[in-house]
Amino acid sequence: MSDQTEGPLNGGLIESVPLADALGERYLAYALSTITSRSLPDVRDGLKPVQRRLLYAMRQLKLDPAQGFKKCARVVGDVIGKYHPHGDSSVYDTMVRLAQDFALRYPLVDGQGNFGNIDGDNAAAMRYTEARLTEVAMLLLQDLDRDTVGFRANYDGTDEEPVVLPAGFPNLLANGATGIAVGMATSIPPHNAAELGEAARLLLRHRKTDAAFPEGTIVRPEDRYRDCSHESLLHYVQGPDFPTGGELIEPKAAIAEAYATGRGGFRVRARWNREDLPHGRYQIVITEIPFQVQKGRLIERVAELLAAKKLALLADVRDESAEDLRIVLEPRSRDVDPRMLMESLFRQSDFETRFSLNMNVLDGEGVPQVMSLRGVLAAYIEHRVEVLRRRTRHRLGEISRRLEVLQGQLIAYLNLDEVIHIIRTADDPKVGLIRRFELTEVQADAILNMRLRALHKLQQIEIERESKQLAAEQKKLKTLLADEGRQRDALDVEFADLIKRFGPDTTLGRRRTTPGEAPATDVVAIEALVEREPITVVLSTMGWIRAMKGHIGPEQELRFKEGDAEALRIEGHTTDKILVFADDGRVFTLLGDKLPPGRGFGEPLRLMVELAADAHIVTLAMASAQSDLLLVASDGRGFRVKPDDVVAHTRTGRQVLVPGEGHKLKLVKPIDPSSTHLAIVGENRKLAIYPLDQVPQMTRGKGVRLQSYRQGGPSDARGLKLDTAQDGLSWQRGSQTRKVLLPELERWITKARGGPGALAPTGFPRDNRFTD
């Protein structure tokens, strides 16, 4: 198609736009819509648009707790027909979650029928279930008809919906929220409402008024509460309070940092206890599991571990749950330590999980940002302040209108005969009343709408009494509106009532997740997780690895693929961690129980670790070895390292030795703990011996110069014990053993490392390697 176009496209109705610009503009609009209208909750009421629309539609249907239930299909129909023009499944799924007491700490929907269970079973279809609002939901909707929040047109302009709810309940933190948008996500765990109320009262006492800021300053909600530290808030907020209970074992320092930054995580464990049985036996009973863990899938996972012999201390698992959760674990013997058994389960199953914290929410302006605990509470309090002010102004308007009417009615009572005469004789009584008594149209209409039976003396007295009461209330509300201190006191009363309604003495408010001590990292040994069996790890020249059962001798012949052969062999156990050293200086870690069995040829090592394309394996070692490992590069630089210090926990491994440009890791040699000296020999047959303390212990780096070379590089190294005259250097040559004692080694021993050394003793092996 030619780039030249004759005349405007389609009469100028089609505009030529670069594809990248068009895609970028449309994708940005989609991303913004996902962030603001679907995935992230509002910091003020803690709701996403679909949740807010659902609660508002149920309120319009008068589904309050005092009324009966209605079919969920009816509610879903109203929501998608008036406010949320999307699929009915998204709306019903939202309703189901808001009704599940194991998914929401304080349910907002009271469901009747099958709304799913903790096993992961789905809810019944919406035509079979019924629902209404809960008391908590009514607090969120409280005073909605008193102009407390703004409204906007619905999607087709035929109705209105609230922009945000008044939120007389701290829903964002109390019920938490999760969501994934475009390029960002949110994850907020549920908390205890009474604790949030106490924290809010503490913040209120530190709230700065408008007078504390220079005129014209843009004041963010959190700016008013800078004097209140996060540490003081954590005196009340002990951490998440999940609906399924459990034990919070995250260290207090980590919790404090997470709440201060808005990012972090919380480790939660199942709650268990020991039940004693006859004859000294016992069983472990799980009564609470971590949040968002499906009980059925959890038990399946434990059964899989049992079948794979990964739980050496557990004999059986049973689900005896009825209305209450009850998972029974049967130990293999009565001698098994229950704490050790549970630690093995915590490490390998979802009996322990980590719930991430990412308080990414929409602020009052609809801008997404990550907030701290103080920031979220501050935004909620400022929203309640605005709700209080708008509610007060709305009430003042009602009082003003009512006083206007009452004043007009009182004028009518004081001039009753004249009012009746004007009404009976005037062509336009309304205009006549307005001219004669200087009334407003509202007052004139109120007089004309009065009933004859209301024209008695007692009614006049009632109007005067009501006027006085309204005038007193008006004065009180005007004072409240003008005094930020009184507004603070009014909110303090609200939070105190919240604490009373959801306190620890109530069924709903009782804390379910109790803080506990973080366990020590070495509470459970690896032997408790995996059945200990001897294995021989074999690596072939083509990079295939396998674990043979037992410790096989060198005489046992092994099968390999055609063209392949044995390269390395090391003995260990299934509970061991095997260190794999590559010549680029990286170290990878394999678990003995995860290696492919020795019945076949094994599996390529490169499928298990992310080994560089040009890297090759130098050797294998056990992480549990007591001897230090000496790492030497091809340029003669190196250092000592403890095996346990180089264990890697990811497929990418760990960079330990950093070779110089053009060099590789050449040697990895164990150094006996009793060694006092290091002997190193080069490819040039020069030998150097010096004190071992000249070689530093490191965990990463290039190391120090161990031996210098004009040509070639290191060939071998070993540790020597040179304490007495009978100690020395020995090597095997054929069937004979040759040993050079300490006095004869003086010409090779130096006080400092890094020299070239001297030619090896007569009879030293031609391959320049030490052998015993």
C-alpha cells in the first residue's frame, strides 16, 4: 500500500495516528480504569466499587437486619441493572465473599443458604440463596441520606450512586482487602475493630487543628498526626486478626517496620494442642488453620507428604471436623516430640503461611499510594470529620427550614382571626398572607396547609416548645461546626461506642489471632522433615546427576548413556545439602531427598539450577562437612570458606568466588581442621608451604594471592599438620608411600603466602597432585 494518500481519509473523518501512540493511550485508559474502578479499595470506606454498589443496592431494597431475606438473584439483578453493568458472576462472587465468616473478619452480608465453606466448596447458585445486610454494613451506610457523602450519576445517568460510604466502621483495616491491578496490587490483612478504635482515639488526641498550619498550606491527612508515633499505635494494634484465628509468630520488630512503611508480611501458624490417649499415647489436634487456606487441600498436601515419606515423624492424618474445625495428627510413636512434629509440618505445608502486607489504596483524591498504618487511620479519621461536618450542616439546614415553618405557624396562631378572614375573602390567600404578615412562601404554604383541628391552644404551646428545642439544638450544632475541639470530642464518643460494640467481651469482637513468639530457626532438625537414608550422588561428564541408594563402593559398575562416563561421586544422606561448585565461582545447593533416583540415568543438572551456558562443574561437597573449603582461582588467588556459609536457597545459586577477568575457579579442596599449614603446588611443579592463618576466611570475593606463576596456574592444594618433627608431606606413588618430614621441608616453608615456591621434592607425582 502506498504511503501517499490522495485527499483526507473518508472525508476527514478518519485520523492517521501511529499505532504505538494509539495502543499506549488506550492501554493507559484501561490501566487507570482497572486501578480506580476495580482493584484498589478506597482508604475511606475500604470498599471497591462493586462492593459499595452491592451494599447500596441492598439498602435501597431495604434489606436491613430487622427485615427478612431476599433472593440473591434479585439483589444481583438490581446491582447490574442500575449500578454495575458487568457480569452477574462478579457481583454474586462479591456477595458470597462478603457473607463468608471465614473469609471476612466482620461479614457485611448475612447469608441464608449454602455460601461455601472452608474446604473450598463453592456456594450454591444465586437463585437458591438469600441475603440481607449485617449490623456492620449498616454502620458503613449510616447517615447516607443526610448529605454526608457525595453522589454521582450511575453508568446510564438514570440514577445516582454514592462516591464513598460514610463508613461509621473502619472497614479497610478491620476486614482487609486484596486486589491486583495493572502494575500494582494491594494486600491488607484484617484487624481487630476494637484495637483500631483505641488507636483512632489515640490519634485524635494528637490531631492538629487548621490553625496549626500556615494559611494556604495543602494539608494531607497524615500531616495532622505527625506527633503520634507508630510505636504508640502498636501499643493498641497488636497485628492482624484473621477470621480463622491462628497464631501470629512474626517478630515485633518486623511488624513495626511493616506498619511504618506499609509493606511487609506476617507469618501465621495453625493452632494446635496435644490430646493424651491411653497407654502413654497421644495425638495432635489442629483447631485453627491460617487465613485463606482451604482445609481439604491442606489435608491432601499432608497425605502427599506422607506417601512420599517426607514426614518421618507422622503416621496418619484425619479430618474429624463438624461445625468446628478438627484435624487429627497421629505421630509415628509415643516417643515423638509433638513440637518437633509440628515444626516439620509448618515447614512443608500450609499449616504455616505468610500473608503479605501492601497497603496500596486510593486516597481521598482517588490517587493510588502505599500508606503506613498511621496514614490509613489518619485518612479514615479525616473522612469521619468531613462526614460529621456535612451531617451537621445538613441538620442545620433541616432545623432552619423547620424553624421557618414554625415561625409562620406561630404568627398564624397569634393572628388567627385575621388569617381566617384573609383566607376566606382574598382572591389569592397566599399573596394576601405574604403581604400582610411579611411571610415567606414556605411559611405561607405551611399556614394554608394547616388542619382545622390543629388550631387549638395546646398545639400553639407545642410549636413554641419545639421552636425552643430546635433553637437550642441549632446553637449547639453551630458551636460544633465552628470548634474543631468539639468535633474531636464527638468523634471520640463515636470510637468509644465502636470499642464497646466490638470489644473483647463480645462474640464478634474477641481477638481470634493471638500474637506468639517467633520460633528459633534451629528448632527442628532436617532429619525431622526427611527420612534419613544413605545415598551416593553421582555426576556424569555430560552433566547428568542422580542419587544411588546406599554408599556404593568404587568397585560397583554404574550405567551411563552412550558416550557418557562418571565425573564425580560423593557419599551422603537424603537429609544432606549438596553444594555444587561451578568454575564461574557460583555455588548451587541441591537437597539430597530431591535428587532423581539412581534407577535410570538421572536428570541434567542444568534443569535443576540456572547454570551459565559457558560454566562447568568443578566439584561437589556436603554442606554439613566440618572441614573448611579452600577455593582457588586459575590465577592463584583464593580464600577459605565454611560450607554452611555458602548454601544457596534459589536456583540462581550464590556468587562466592569472584574470579579475575579471564580466570575461573580451579580448585575446591577440603582443609582438615587440625591443619596448621597450607601446601600448594602449581602446574610448573613449584611447591609452596606457609601457615594456614595466612589464608583468610571469607564468604565472597577474589581472595588473596596464594601462589604466583609466570606460566600456568595452580594444580593442587592441601592442608598439612606440622607440629612435630614426625609430621611432614606424604604422597602415594604406585604401591609405595613417600614422606618428607618437617626438617626436610624447610626449603619449601615460608612465613608469607604469595611466593612462587621451589621445585617439588624428588619423586613427587608427575601429575602435580597430592595423594595419600
